[in-house]
Amino acid sequence: MYAERPWLRQYLPGMPSDIEIPFESGLDMFTAAVRTSADRPLIHYFGRTLSIAEVDRHTDALAAAFIERGFAHGERVALYLQNVPQFVLAVIATWKAGGIVVSVNPMNKGRELAYVLEDSGATVLVTLESLYAEVARDVVSNSTAVRTVITTSELDFLGDERPSVMATSVKTPQDGTLDLVDLIAAHDGQRVPTPTLRSDEVAFLTYTSGTTGPPKGATNTHRNVVFNSEAYKTWMSLTPDDIVLGVAPLFHITGLIAHLTVALLVPMPVVLGYRFDPATTLDLIERYRPTFTVGAITVYIALMNDPSCAGRDLSSLTKVYSGGAPIAPSVVERFEREVGAYIHNIYGLTETTSPSHGVPMGARSPVDPTSGALSVGVPIFNTVVRIIDEQGNDVPTGQIGEFVTSGPQVVAGYWNKPEETAHALPGGDLHTGDVGFMDAEGWFYVVDRKKDMIIASGYKVWPREVEDMLYQHAAVREAAVVGVPDEYRGETVKAFVSLRPGTSADEAELIAFCKERMAAYKYPRSIEFVDELPKTVTGKILRRELRTQPTS
């Protein structure tokens, strides 16, 4: 807590040590925005702007359409969408109908979509026409609980232009489904009784990546959502004069909280761009002048490396945060040098409803001199984080252990998975699986996931440290490090690297670069060059895919 770290007060003048939870539910946040700021813009989408009042009217109509078709309090609506206005409309409409939002990764294929629909028991599916035609039709025709399918197009709600990212998009109504725009028109002007949503009711079911087994539905309650929306608002000093750049996928917990729900709370507009494309995003920044965003570090790397970035006016971005993947100090330095904004680190998990730690606005993240790791910040308001050893004992300052987090943002558990809940959240405290340490001043550092640690000749090697070293080489654009079998060392260190455009480097050069700067057991023994590293849609590099590739 801040009371225990008075030095931090210099970064948060006038802020409380803890904050209050201002509303009972996410719907209450939106209702307050309608009451106080109805005429203000809420969504910017390629030349089209929807006001809070328009969103209120559209979501009344959509909620009425849900209820007319038998939707009941507590049922689930699955959203299989990109970053389009319909995502926001469907979230609010679901809450107005008393339901739970199930956010689905639009990159999911049939097997993955079927799992989420079956596990959540969703009765309504809202999806893009293209995703329905390519994936969802076959899934829904089989044994899911879905009884209503609503389709829409990225071209709906489009403004005065067709961006290049939609060059091949075609409006194609799908047989056997309901059209979202038609439903809104048919029910326009209708209102539904305002449901009572308790703070402990589930607002979002957000599915984990499933790296250690089948995906699990984290039960992000309305209390979780309202608290971390307020945490973002207070931590970043967000006001109605701010504008959010929506670069994180809305299905992901970062997009849901750091883009969507904080915009409802402040209230402030959010800029949506269908799906991330560097040149398109640069256009949107210049057009709408957003001030605040949170994105994976790969987003910022992509923006800097886009050929059209030079000469762009990106000066409106003054509150810039990054989370979800390790951040090399050299990348932060380059972004500040070339774009002008300092990237503040932030850290959290699906199970912490986005942030549990952050670098305060105006502060600069310190770098651990031993590992070169950039600090993820300090625990945010009302949050306590312990660091424990394998036996569950608290470790001394500076010693590496597992983060265990408690606070109002921590979920109660996983949907219909009591055993997994008991394992990850014994006593209500989240055992994160992330390994790191706290320094003497209270800054936290994530070293790596426990499962990613490499044991080379009996020595522990954290991939993050090797990656940060590679990022210091001028030619390296992205890097990922994994352990591969080695007959002599048991495991050895291998790096996958993509190079910056217009640069060159070979394997021997990069290995020598690391060898000169790292202990002998840490530096990579082999390097494989790739055009692109495999990533999740949120920008996390998929080390598990790299591990399965044949060794060279």
C-alpha cells in the first residue's frame, strides 16, 4: 500500500492511498454517463461518431431484441468480433438485458470457438458476417446452447471513408441469422426495465490463453470491472478531455477495461479501428488526436517500423502505457526519441481484471542492473502483492519468487471449474505463476513465467534477460528466447530474432554481442532469423510455438 511507501507520494501528489469503488456495476457507470454527458461522443470509427445518447438508444433497442427472444437474467452473450462499434453496443445491451458478456478471440477457429460456447453456455452469439461464414456456422449447427445468432459487418457504422484495412470487405447477410442493424431499427425507441446488477455478479467471462491446459473462463465481476476502471481513471488522471486509442483487442481484458469500460466511466471517446494495422492506426492518431492508450509493446514497435511513421504528428499521445509482454528498455528509449512519448509499464492478468501494478504517470521505470529488466511498476490502489518461494514463504527484498496478488480486482474464480479455482486462488489470493522480485524502494520486476525458465548445466536462465540483451543490438527488431534440448547441458539457450528493416546482422555477430555482456551460461548458443515471431492477437510472443520447431 502507498502508506508503506511514502517515497511514492512524489509521483502521486494529492492522490489517496486507496480509492473507493464508485458504482455497483458497469451498467451503472454507463447510466451515469447518459445522465451527465449524453451529447458527448463515445465512439469514433473511421469518420463516424456515435454519441453517448445514440449508444444508449441503440443498446436499448438491442437489449429489447434479446429479451423478446427469451433472453433471461444471468444468461450469456458471446461476442466474436473485431474492434468495431458493435462490440461496445453488444456489451451494454447485454448488461441492460441482465446478462453476462463472453468475449471470444476473433482468431479462434472452430474447435476453439466450440469450446468457449459450450463451456460458457452462451445462448446468444453476436459475430461478424465473415466469421460466421468461415467458422461459426458449422460450430453453431452442432451441439451448442446458442439459440440466437446475430451477424454484423465491419462496414456497418462506417463513416465517410473505406479504410485500406477493409479493402476486401463485403456486406454479406447470412441466412439463418439476424442482422444487428436491422434488429436495432426494428426495436428503435423501445426500452427495457433496468436490471439490478449486483457487484458480485459476473460482468465478463474472459477466457485465458490455455497454455497450461484448456482455456478457463475468468469470472470478472462488476465489482472487479468498476474498481479497475476507476483505477485507470485515477492512476492516469483521465478526464472527459482525454481520448482513448483502442489498439488492444476488445475481447482481451486490456481492451475491455483500459479502452471500453474506462471510457464509459470517465466518460471519454474511444477510437476504434476494426483490427490493428500500423498505417491505419497512424492515420487514426492524426485524425482523432487520442491522448491515452494501453497496448502490447509489439504495437509500438510496429508503429515505429511502419514506413509511413516518419513525419507523422503523434504529439497528442501523452499518456502511453504498455502491458501484456516484456518491455526492453531500448525499445522505450527509441519510442521516446522517435515519437516523443515515454512508454509507462503496466502489469496485470486476466484474473486481475487488467492492472495490478503500474508505473505512475510522471515516473520512469527503473531498470534492474543485474538482469536489465524494466520494472512493471508498483501495486496500484488497494492492492497487496506478496512474493513467495516454493514452500509458500515470503521471500526477502531482492529475492526471486512467485507473485501472489490480492485486491478488489482479483476474480473470485473460474467458470464452473472449482478445482482450478482452488489451485490458483487458495483463500482468494491469486497465485499468478509469474516470477520476479521487489527492490528496496518497492518497485516490482517480472523476470519470467515459471514454466519458461531454462536450466542450462544446472544454472537458471530467464529468457527475458537474454531477450533484453538482444534488444540492445541496433539491428534487432524483435527477439524471443527458449530452451532447447542439449545432450551436454540438458538444455541450452536458443534465440529467434527478426531484424529491423534496412539493417543486417548474422548469427555469429549477435552471439558475440551477448557473450561479451552476459555470464557464460546465459548467452544464446544458436540464433534463428525469422521474418515475424508468432504472437497472440494481443501481441504476446508465443514461446511455446517456438519450442516445438525443429532445432537447427
